[in-house]
Amino acid sequence: MRAKPLAAAALLATAVATAGCAGSQASQPQAGDTRFVAGDGKITLFAAADRKTAPAVEGTTLTEGTASLAAHKGKVVVLNFWASWCAPCRAEAPVLKDIAAKTRADGVEFLGVDFKDDKARALAFEKNQQPGYPSIFDQPGRVALAFQGTVPPAAIPSTLIIDRQGRIAARALGAVRYTDLLDAVTRISDEK
């Protein structure tokens, strides 16, 4: 008779452990969470000779369309990793929106990656912010994992700038500052 309660307890423990590894759509980092690092927003530019090719990035957008880096071949792409639960992401959203609009005519494209988020909250955030560019809904974090071995986004928010040859030209960990991002995007866009 004691075997049934022990089996049930073991099953419950397994379910809790599995749920903890997988996370939930509403999950967000808690104090002491080691999956994320704090960022200062500083942009690191990589010399052309040191740039690594960005992995293939594609997925379903928040609005059920599709988006990919390949669709922007030959253009500079600003790839921003964000989540609706992230206060620095909310703070930098107007910066990204403005620079996306300002640089579009220069062949610069923006693409968001909504990371580890609740879809309803992410849609509400996007409706409120109206960024003017799509975001891939990446609840499981597969897009970020694709960058392991190159230049991974290691904080939320993170921003990568992909050059016209499809290489990672710059990275910022944390909320970007307007002038810093505009300067970096302009510099990479002006490369021949």
C-alpha cells in the first residue's frame, strides 16, 4: 500500500522537474536565474575579418506570418531579442521603432525575436508599441540557441546587427541607447 503514495510522489516530482526545465509561456526570469546576464547596452563592433556568419533564422511571427534573415539578404538587419515582461525591452522599444523608420530608406531592416514570452502579452505589447517591423514568436528560445558558437545574444534585451554579407557585425547586451545604435547601424550600412 505504501508503494502507491511513493509512486505518485515520484511521478509528481518528475512532472515538476520536467516543467521546470521546459518553462511555461508565462515564465520569466526570477532573481538568481542564470539563464540571462545583465547588459549595459554597450555596442561591440566586430572588425570585418572577425565577423562570423549568422545562422539561419526563421520562424512564425506574432501575427502568424513568417520571417527570416534570408528574406533580407543583401541588407543590413538589426535583430532584437525582447520579451513583454522585460522592463528594459519596454524602455528601448521607442528607440528601435524610431531608428527602424529612420534607416529603412538606407536598406536597413529590423526583425524582432520575442523570446520566452506569453503570446497574448507579446501581442498586446506589439499593438501598444507598433514597432513597424515583424517579430518572430520564439517562446522556446530556439532562435537564440542557433547563435551558440557565433555571437550569442546573452541578455534580454540583446541586439545584433547583421551586415550585408550575412555576418554578425555588432552586438549589444541590454537596452541600447539611441545615438549608439544609430551610429552603429549607419556605420555598418555605409560599408562597401
